[in-house]
Amino acid sequence: MTTRRQFLHTSLAASLASALPLTAFAREKQAPLTVTALADDLILIQGAGANVVAARAADGAVLIDGGVELRSSELLKLVTKQTGTKRVATLINTHWHPEQTGSNLRLGKAGATIVAHVNTKLWLQRPIRVDWLDKPFGPVPKPAVPTETTYTTGKLQAGAHTLEYGYLPQAHTDGDLYAYFREANVLVGGGVVSGDRWPLLDYQTGGWIGGLVGGIDRLLKVCDGETRIVPADGPVLTRADLQAQRTMYFTIYDRLVKALTKGLGPDEAADTEPAKDLNPQWGNPRPFVLNAFKSMWGHFAPDA
């Protein structure tokens, strides 16, 4: 199987890009950083490896995800400039992936509070071996380890914004958080929501397709028809977009359950094309389908 890094070191031609489940680990390392206002004192920054949301607060900016380490310095300078603050006071990691935790070390050394689900903290304290990285990731240095954790939900004040965050169990990983800015009605979905490509379903660190559907169900309860939803990558979405993703993932889930109960293996299940005609603009769904099928083993065939 071609790893993500091997792919990134070859071609970024559109035909090849549609053949692999790229996350943003290095894809956007040369992309310019762009800023979009979401509300007063609330901005979206794109191009740092993942969508990053920043809010202005009196004691420093509050950041949702930190991009890749390669862009961290540039990102944080832009955050302080755009928010008119001198520092980032709080960082929330929506999960452990390098695109979300690339600023942990720099901000941890500077004394920022780093918030994450307890499972994210646990992952970051050990070597993580997954198929899509060509070498183990972590353990991260002590200053990069989250300093505050949650099992369920939490709340903090980010300037004029009430920021609520909560757990999405075993969805994209086993440590996913969402973040909701109540007054601005802006929902940050983390890796559970994808904007313009098939997501990486990280079954090796606890994600699975049934949990992905369940995570979106949870997000649908948080938002309304006016909510702007920030995915892990790509453009801002609406509740209708999120509902469409839920329907699509459940369709794939249902078809894969039938393939599993027939005794098919991953490649055989993928050959049935369970994602056929679903979001063709996202490119080749096969890598996602393979991960989705493998993610069901622990839930439907624990002895497999």
C-alpha cells in the first residue's frame, strides 16, 4: 500500500490525488495561509495543513487545532497579528494527528494551556504506528502533551465567545472533540467532518465508520440551519451538507455490513463499490472504503 508520505514525494497531479486518502500532513506545506472572518474576533485560517480557527480573548488567542509543525511559526505569527493579541493562551486539539498538533510544542513551551480528549493525550505520549505514516509518530516532548483533558464535555470563555467542546466517541479516531462557538453559531467538527475529499478513517487509533455516523449525529444535534460548520479541511459547510455526509456514510456502512456478513474480505468488499455514485467529486473512494471495512472488524468480528 502506498503511504501518504510516499505519495506526497511523488506527483500532485489531480488523477493521482484522487486515488489516495490524503490528509493535510504535508499536502499544504507550500500553500499560502489565508484568513476568513467568521464573526467579530473569530477567524478561520487555511493552508497550514488543516483548518484552524482562532478567537480573540483578553489574555491571548484561543486556537482550535494548530496545523502542521512545519507551518507552526508562520501560523502563530498570523494568529497574533489577526487577533490583535500578544500570545496564544489556549489550544484545543480536536484529535492527535500531526495536522492538529503541530503547534503543541511551541505553544506548550510558551506556557499555553493545551486541551484535548484524554485519549488524545494518551496517544501523544507513546509511539503511534499507523499505515499512513512511514515511521512512528511520537511520543511528543513533554511540553507538547495536553495539560487539560476531558472525557465528555467542557466549556471556556474565549473573549466574547462561549466555547463549548465535546467528545465524539470512536469516530475519526477514539479521541475526537468538536468545538462550538455559541454566540457566533460556528461549529468546528475536526476530523469527523470533511470539506472536499474522502477523509482518513483512522481505524488503527480507534476510529470506525459506525462511530463516524454517530459523531455526525451528535454534531447535527448541536447545530441548526444557520450554523457554519468548519471541517478539518476544505470549505465551510452548512447543516444540510453535514446531513448529506451522514446519509452517505450510513449508506456505505450498511453496504459494508452486508459484505462483511457474507464473509468478504477488504478488497472483495471494496470491489462491490459500496460508495459508487456517492460524492464522485471527492475522487476515488476505495482507500476510504478499505479503512471503513477494516474498522468494523473489532465491532462485528472481534476474533478476526
